[in-house]
Amino acid sequence: MLDEQFRKQRASLVRELAEHADPFVRQRLLELATSYEKAERRPTRLAATPADLKLTRQSDGASER
């Protein structure tokens, strides 16, 4: 949730900066803001736990037999 709030605020701030920038920089800032917004919609990837890694190693060994 905190990451989502951060990205929304960052996109808003970047858009505000773009309002005062020259055309070239404005375009780059708007692209950056869009990337922050798209990142919001991406599902987050969960980190693997030691138990997950153990299961993966066991399943890899079973397929080799």
C-alpha cells in the first residue's frame, strides 16, 4: 500500500514539474509519470522464502531421477 501511495504521489509531482518545463523535458517527465502509473497496475512479485527454495530444489531433483 505504501509503495502504491508513493508512486501516485511521485507521478503527481512529476506531472507538476512537467507543467513548468521546456517541451523536450516536459515530454520526458510525462513519460516518467506514466511509467509510475503503469507500475501501480503491475502485480508485485513476492520474494521467495527458504521453504520455497527448498521445495524448488526437491522438485528439480525428482525430475532428474
